[in-house]
Amino acid sequence: MTTALESHRMTPSERHSSFSLASIYALRMLGLFMVLPVFSIEARHYEGGDDQAAIGLAIGMYGLVQACLQIPLGIAADRVGRKPVIVFGLVLLGLGSLVAAHAQSVWGLGLGRAIQGGGAVSAAVSALLADQTRVEVRTKGMALIGASIGLMFALSLVMGPLLNEWGGLPLIFECTLALSMLGILSILFWTPKETSNLRVSSPVPFSQTLALMFKHDLLRLNAGVFILYCVQLASWMAVPALLLACGVAKSDHGWIYLPAVLLSFVFMGASLFRLERKGLLRPLFLSCIALVFFVQFGFMFESVNEPQVWVIETLLFLFFCGFNILEATQPSLTSKIAPQHSRGTAMGVYNTLQSLGIFAGGALGGWINKSLGPVGLFAACGALLFVWFWVAWPMNYKPSPSQG
């Protein structure tokens, strides 16, 4: 007889699927993240690089196009299958990287970034993972994806400047092209076969998509992922300046981020799965929102005083502890709440709000930081997190077990 503890252990097939899909996320996100630390500086050397608005638009095109395509590609994943959509998206990521690598102007870079954004495969990857894992262990699978995102973000802050020093933006985009090809090989030859009987025989009606968008618990999760990524991107409009004020050279910032991220994974592994098994996901979830909320006030305090490296390192560790747990649990809850035949659509809506959060965090964060300074920026982030805490308070954290 299967015990409760055994039911929360991944089978070899579930581990196989989770690691293979996390690797696709990791390869894709590493390619996309590596350009962020150097883009705004290096783009100035391109034709049209004297226009800061054009540079901002070029870097933001990825998020805008991705936001527009998440839902259509999520619906396609329900209709034609997850794997074909993932392969199609990775091909677009590679094509956009090729265009950007050979660009001569900021507008060429923007075109490449826009094509990269067409590879909006997050919904299809998450839906495929949900298909191939049981409800009891799905958060572990999503946590692997969340951990891969956090790790690639930290790694990119080290690799991006290093590759840029060797070959500039073209080398970074060429590496992204190579990573997209590795992702295609992974989905074709490593990821287990998908279950064809989960596909829908006809397109999901637009009314059903709207219903998914406005289903109360899904709406709370969609609002949450928008705020989470908006706060993350906005915070990073000011955090690097705090590190510079501490005397940390720009080329060494990655070595500050990396240990904070790695230690936060240890915290997530020691807390998330154990507390979820005990039915304590709700207090953990709300506590993580509160934790990221208080981190913003820590950053605010440091920005008005002489910042200390050890304080910033501690705040970054606490930020990633909260971020990684929230990043892992939200898509898991979305896949559990959504009807099985509409998981791709639901994840498409979810990832649309995630992409919009990335775009809003970068665009609005830069504007607020310029207009109100870091104090105003961190205060705005804190206000958003307070709203999220209020929205998440009544959410259903124990979806029906029928959503297998």
C-alpha cells in the first residue's frame, strides 16, 4: 500500500520529464538573460544607438511580442500538441538570435529581439510538465523549472559580460542560437513522449479563454505573476547601483548574485516540499510575499544610507528565497486549478501576464527610478507586493484532486 510520503516521491519517469523540460527552460533563459547586463551599453555603438528610447524599445520588444503570443501558442499546444509548439518556438528563438547577431543598427537588434519573443513556449513547456506529473509531485517539477530560471539569471550575470568582452553582442546572440539548437535536441530526443489523448479536437472557444482569464483563483495567480516579475525587473533597475555604491565593480556583480541564488535553492528544498506535504502551502506562500515586501524596505533603507555589501547580499538571499518559492508554486497551482483539456490555454494566459510583468517592470521601473529615485522605486515595488498579499489572501491553495 502506497504511503503518503511515497506518493509525494517522483517516479523515474516524472524525474526524467522534469529534468528534461527544466533543461529546455534553462537553455532558453540563459540565452535570453545573458544579453541583459550589457545590452543598454553595447547598443550605443550601433547605428541609432544615441536614442535611448530606441534602445529601450529594442530590449523590450521581446517581452511585448511574447506577451502577444503566449495565449495563441498555449491554445495551439492544446490543439496540435506540446512538443511541436516547443520546437517551433525554439526555432524562432534561434532565428531571432541569428538576425540580432548580424544586426548593424538598433532597429535590427529590435527586430531580432522581436523574433526571439515569438518563441513563447513557456505555456507549452509548463503544460507538458503538468501532463507528465501527478498532482502530488507537480510542485517539485515546477520548482526545478523555477530553480533553473533563478540559476540561469545568476549565471548570465557572470557569462554575459565575459562573452561581451570576447566578442560583443554578436557572440552573445550566436551563443543563444546554439543554446536554442540544444533545446530542440533535448525536446526531440530526451523528453518523454507526450500523451496524445490530452489534445483537444477543436480550438478552445474564445469565451472559454475569457472564462479561464477571469476564474477567481486563476485571476489571483495571474495578477501575482505579473507583480512578481514586475517587482523583480524593477528592483534590478536600482540594485546594481547599490552594489556600485558599495565599491563592487560592475564585472563582479555576478559573484554577489550567484551565492545568494544558490543558497536560496537550499532554503527552498528544505521548506517548500515538506510544508506542502503538511498542508501548509498557504502560510508559506503568503509569508514569501511578505518576505519580498520587507526586502524592498531593506533596499530602500540601504539606498538612503551608506550601503554595506553584506547587507545587500543578505537582502538578495532573502529576495531569492521568496522569489524562487513563489516562482515554483504559482505555475503548479495554475496547472492544478485549470481543466486538464485547457492547461495549455491557462498557462498561456499565465505566461502572458508574466511577460507583461517583465516589460512593465523594465519600462516603468526605469521611469520611476529616473523620476523618483531608488527610494520611490522600492516604495512602488512594496506597494505592489502589498496589493498582491491582499489579492492572494483568500485564494484556494488546495485545488480539487480531480485535476490530475
